[in-house]
Amino acid sequence: MDAWARPWAERSRLNGWAHEFLLFGLKQAWACLFGGLMLALIVGTHLWWPALFKSGGAPLARYDFLVLAALAIQIALLALRLERWDEAAVIAVFHVVGTVMEVFKTAHGSWIYPEPGLLKIAGVPLFSGFMYACIGSYIARIWRLMDFRFVRYPPIWTTWVLAVLAYLNFFTHHYGPDIRIGLFAASAALFGRTWVVFTPDRRPRRMPLLLGFGLVALFIWLAENLGTLAGAWAYPSQRHGWHMVSPGKLGAWYLLMLLSYVLVTAVHRPAPPPVGEVSAQPTEGGVR
């Protein structure tokens, strides 16, 4: 693509911006490979699986098929070297912590998985853990594709403390105070001065890291709306018919995404930009 697109991109500044924006979108889509395939499978099985099952053409329950399909995707990503083994190990950790939370939350009635299946733990289908793995896979892949570097990154240990507290709060708020407001404030204090430097094409760009976190949480929430519309899981408020997931869930996804991000830093250590590549003091006004 670059062989024919580059001369066009160099004809004018507008063409260059359009070319860079296209590359940015393509890299984002490529990083979302795992999540995109899983979402397509959830929607596709919602549309066609019942008819297959009734006609005798579906030997598996839909949830069990999704588990096996997710496992096949993960194996393919590793076999094709689209994902590294150390990344997969961290993603597997997020899969486990996500599944543990799913078991706890469904036991407390936070949401339900209404369909039958054999590959379940305490009523939670195992494909649910892969939905968390999709988030980790995206973060690990986009980090490499965009060559993430950071300006004014906080001490690593502070981000781990925040991530652990965020995860624990998903459990403890059922029995005591909900500290998520404090967690949001702590994340703003830690990352408020941090900028992520990324390279869609040849020139490094940058944006506030908190803005990036918020955008990722927003797209996860949109994907969740599509997942509940496809009947993969349901909230109590959707028992009598589908409607959009409450925007209040954005905060929960923000904290879960933050946990996944901090886990990925175990294999992708946050590093500053090379000396002279970008100034140490970002200009005001967002992406540059």
C-alpha cells in the first residue's frame, strides 16, 4: 500500500494528513483483531445459531461454540506471530481475573448469562473471560504498532497500587463503601500530566494519556451494547427488553481497562521518547 500511497500523500499537506489518518485507522483496526472477531462471532451466532440449532445443524450450544472459537483465535494469533508469548501470558492473567470477577458478579445478580452451555464455571460461560482478554490483546498490539512512548509517566509501583485497588473495589463495594470516585481522582492525579507519544506513520504524535484511556473505555462500552443486543449477556434492567447499557458503566470499563493496561506494562515497559524526537514539554491543546 505504501508504495503507491506515499507519492499521493506527499503531494500536499492535506493528502499527508488523510494518509496518516487512514494509517491510524488501519492500525487501530488491526490491533482490534481479537476483539473484532469475537464481536463478529457474538453477533453472527445470535443471528444464525438458533436456526442452525433447531434444524439439527448445530451440535454445540452457542456459548460452547464461542469458547472454542475464542481459543482457536488465540492459538492462531500466537501461531502466526501476531501476538507474543509474553503478551499472551499477561492477557491470560487478565482472562483469569476477569473470569473470577464474572463468577462473583453473576452470583450477586449484577448480570446474567441466559443461554445453556457445558463450558461454564458457576454458571459463567468461559468465553466471557476471552472478552477481557480482547482488551489486553488490543492494548498490547496497539502499543507495538504505534510504538508507544511516554512523557512524565508516573512511578510504576503507583499504577500497580491503583490497578489492584480498582480490581478489589469491584468486590468490596458489595459489602462496604464504593471508592470508585476516589479511584478516578487517583488516576487523574497519577496520569494527569502524562502524554502518550505514538507514531501512526512517520511523524510522532501525542495526546494526553487520560484522553486515550477515556476513548478506549468508550469503545468498550459501545461494544458491550452490541454484545447485550446480541443476547450474549444481559443486565437486570434488560430483562423485559433490550435498551442501551447505562452510561454509568463507562466508569467500570475505565477501571477494568486501566487494570488491563497496567498488566500489559509488565511486558511493555513505559519508556520515554528518544532524545530530540519530541520535546519534553508537550504543547497545550491535545494531539500534536
